[in-house]
Amino acid sequence: MKPNTALPRLGLFLVAFVLFAAGTAFAQSSIHWTTAIRYAKLVKIAEAVEPTNDYAAADKQAIAALGYTYQQTIYGNDWSSNDEVSADTTVSYGFLATSSTGELVAVLRGTDTTLEWIDDALFAFVSNPIKHSSGYTEQGFTKIYKSLRTGPSASAATVVNAIASKASLGSIASVTVTGHSLGGALSELLTLDVAHNTTITKPVVYSFASPRVGTAGFKDDYNETVTTSYRVYNSADIVPDVPTWPYYQVNTAFPLFPDSSKVSTSIACSHHLTTYLWLMGQEAGVDAGALNAECVASN
């Protein structure tokens, strides 16, 4: 009888496929925690600046200590806990900075009312604001994203247009976007916009505690287009799990697992950026900052 060679060939194919898939998964599952900590510290600087204030000399020095030079403030319309934007109130949402290697980093802060709008918001969805993208995005995040600009005037250049201009002039070589909480949602929108609508087609994103931004169409386009995505979340934090269906999280997830004997897993503490930094420090084996006093577990 002639031996059946189809099965061995099929077996070799399956082995090759498994090895390829494993290699792909491995490539997507690695993160340098010390690098993530650096970006989270930039976000912490943005969160320490009062929204109605600009960046002071001390803030710019703190940015410089992390290897970046402050370039300009990112402005936008104010955020309120009932999922509406006040068009007549302009606040700062973060900043743009550059490194000596030609990296432009866009840093987007969270908001003190994050936990409030989780309870209050209806999470209606609207058309995806990103040109050449698809799906639907959450209304509140979309309103704020569309208002982001590089000056207090409503006529100032949008953040993505400012990045596109810098890229076309050759003044930057790469773009990294980072943010926490609301800033995490905004960072995912901005990163997708940069990838689709500037010459920087491979931006990098580090988001911390980001909620779900869009529907399946948005998620699928993001996952295909943004190939270097680090979405860090605390497993005890409820914010990354909202809004619920029809919203989806994006790739690629890097969870943190708090030890309840050392850190409080209360709703507020689990969401604080300082808690995220402390947990990442534990992963990296470095001091990434102390926990807030109320978030140290009481034994």
C-alpha cells in the first residue's frame, strides 16, 4: 500500500503554524516596564498641572529630567461628569515634547471626574471622528478628542495636524502617544489618527487604565493599523471594563495584578496613576514612586 503522506504534511503544517502563532504572540506579549514607567511619569506631570493653568518652569524641568523638551500645551474643551463638553471653557489636556532622538511624545492627562462619569454617562456612540477609519466611538471621548488643539483659540491647529506638520518638515522621526484614564482613551484616538493621516504610519501608544473607546469596527481598524500598542491595566480597576457592549477594548493588553496585602484594591485606589506606577515598579524591580497614603493596604 502506498503510504499516506498527507497526514505527515498536515502535521508539519500545524507545527509550523503553532510555532508562527506562538512567535507572534510572544512578540506582542513583551513590554519593557521601565519604558512604560517613563511614559506614565510624563502623564503624571500632566495630571499635576491644574487644567486652567499652563506649564510652569518647574513642570518643564520635570519633563526635561525624563529626557524630553517641552514644546507646547495641548488644549481642549472642558469635561464634565454628565458626559457633556462645555464649549466655552478651555483647559489644558497635556503637552507635546521631543527627545534628542527625534521622538515626539504626546502626553494626555486623565480627569478627576472619571469615576463620576462612569456612573452618570449613557455612553452613546457617534461616528468615528478619524478620517479613513471605521466603526463608532463613544460620544464623550469623541467630543473632547475633536476639540484637542495646540492653542487656546478654537482656531488653533488640531493636535494631529500639528503632528502632521512637524512630520512633513522632517523635524520628528517617530511619534509616541501616552495617557491615563480619559487620557488613555484620547491617546488611542490620537494614535489611530496619526497612523491614518500623517506620514508617521507606525506610531507607538502607551495607555494606562483606558476605558473602551469604540465599537467592533473601530477596534478592528485600530488593531490592524496600530501595530505597536501597549495597553496597561490594573486587574482590580473597573474603568478598563467600561463602557460595556457594544464597545470593545483594543490590543495589546498588559495586566497588573495587585497584592491586596500591600495595596488597596478600592475603586479609587485601583484607578490612581500612582497605583499604576507603583505596580509597574514592582514588575520592573525599581522604585517608581510611593503609593498614595490611603492606598497602602492596612493589615
